[in-house]
Amino acid sequence: MKLITSEVPEQFIHVDYILFDIDDTITHEGLLEQESFDTLWELRRAGLHAIPVTGRPAGWCDCIARQWPVSGVIGENGAFIMYMHNGKLERLYNPLAPALEDLQEKLAHLKTKILKKFPEARIAKDQPFRLFDIAFDFAEEEPILDLQFAENIARACEAEAATAKISSIHVNAWFGTYTKRSMAEYVLPELFKVRREDFGQRVMFLGDSPNDEPMFSFFPLSCGVANLMKFKEYIQHYPAYITEAPSGRGFREACRYVLASQNKQAE
């Protein structure tokens, strides 16, 4: 893993898709940083595609797709993408996601089991806006619980045949084999016509936590913002690069190299 600043801008000369996590990748203490939002507009003006890839719920993704300068948003850890087309919000579901009508009873059962086993556990406040998963909050709101507690929740969810991933704030659990990576693999060719053989040159991914590992291991131009290192004991697949700055400032740092390479190519 290298500091991204040790690489020359030519490394990113063909990148035109920037995929990135939201919480603690472009936010800090729950707020979208000014550096992040300014950078999204810079990417848009340069003709590049910014696509959040997040564990946040469908309700949030509806707003993000409509109001942010992005080309779409992959939500609930890869269950779907929402994007605008001819002034209309569209959804495309992951082929690996289960049918919605089969989910609610299973998610309710999982919720009951976990809350009974862990009395201090709590459901994330954004749960009413979710379609495919359940989110247990361990670090978004007080009291902040430690990573070992999050790990215990995740293992208990897996014991109930769910998939579970730890973000910087939530443990997300769902039924099915889909991931952020599987949705990116599906949607880039299907929606944006990016050939799979071109992923290594045209796509960059930025993240900050263990649930971004499938993306780190898949995309050669993956990058962690500096605060990723607080999870170093929980990560097996590190990104190729790491920024010097954390969160939104790290996001801007990485994107500036992409934008610099684009400007150099145009000269």
C-alpha cells in the first residue's frame, strides 16, 4: 500500500469513473465536508462520473441521486443503483438480491434475535428508509460502542445465515450473496458501458472501512482515506493506495490527482 502522493498523475490518466463510500470517506463526524462537495462538482465539470457506493438506505439514495452532482448511487451495500435519466429517477436492482416480498419477515426475525442476544444493541435511525437490509448502530450516535462489539454483532448475524459487514458506524446485515463489488461489476457494463477489461484503468474506488474490502481487492486503483488505518486489525485486503489526509480531505486529495492527470492529457 503506497501513499497516493508518491504516484505521478499519469497513473490515473484514463480514470473517468470515481466510485466511493460516503460515511467517513467524504463525511466527517456525520457532516458532508465542503471539500467533498466541491470536488464532486469539479469531477462533474471535468466530465467524470462520480458514483457513491454506500451502505446507506434507499430513502437517502433517492435524495442523493436527485440532488448531488453524481451519475448514480449504489445503495444498501450493493442491492441497487438509483440514477437520473431524462429527468426521472430510475432504479436497477442487483440480480443477486432476493425478492423484496420475501425479506421483511426474515429481517424482522433477525432483528428480534440480535436485540435479545445483545441488550445494548440498537437499530440505526435510518432503518425506516431501508429496503433490503437491517443496520445496527454502534458508532453513529452516543453511546459509542467499540469495534469488538460490532464484530460480535456481525458474527451473530452470520450465525443466522445473514451476510454482515462492518462500516465505520453500522453493522449492516442482509440475506443474499450480493456485495458492493458484485453491483459495481454488474452496473458498470450494464448501465455505463464500461468494459470489464477496462475496469483496471478507468475506475477508481475510495473507501474507509472493512466493508469496502471487496472493492479494495477488486479494483487495482483502489484507495483508502487515511482514517482507514484505525481498522487495520480488521482488514485483510488493503487498497493499493492511501491518502495522507482523512475523510473528505483525503477524498479531495485523491481526486485532485485524477483531475491533474486529465488536465495534463488535455494539454
